[in-house]
Amino acid sequence: VEWNAEVGSISPATGAEFALLPPQNASGNWVKVVQRLPVRIFLKPRAGEPPLRAGMTAAVSIDTQRERKLSNLLGIFNANAAKRDASAQIPLEVTK
């Protein structure tokens, strides 16, 4: 079953900040603590869908609707390189 939801908040740290041992999920498998990032979501249930119950496990993916392109990444590198080149051309005064 797939639900739509809105992100309410995202914790600024992983579960590793708050736990000594990795938690065990409902299936008995250990989940690496660094893979757990607390996220609060508000579900938008549709009519006829089964309800969520306490203790259920969910896999969540967040679509930021942001497109990332290689050309944008290269543009950032080119801009930084241009700044470095410009700063290298500034004459320095030498005093004796």
C-alpha cells in the first residue's frame, strides 16, 4: 500500500546520536543506527485504504521535486575555479 504524506519535520541527527545499541525492527533484523533518521510525516489517507496500526514497519522515500543536473554541478566548480583564478591575480605588496 502506498500513502501520500507531508513532511512535518526531520531530525537534525541520526539515531546514532541518541542510542547505545541499534534498535531491532519488527521482523527481528537489526537495523544499522546510522540508517535511521527520525522523520515526522503527516499522512493523507484516501478512502478505502487500510489503516496504519502501531508497530507496523514502513519504508519512506521523500521526493523533493528538485532536479539535479550534472551541468549545474559543473557550473559550481567552474565558478569556484574562476574565483580562485581572480584571487591569484591580485598583486601583493612586498615590504622590506
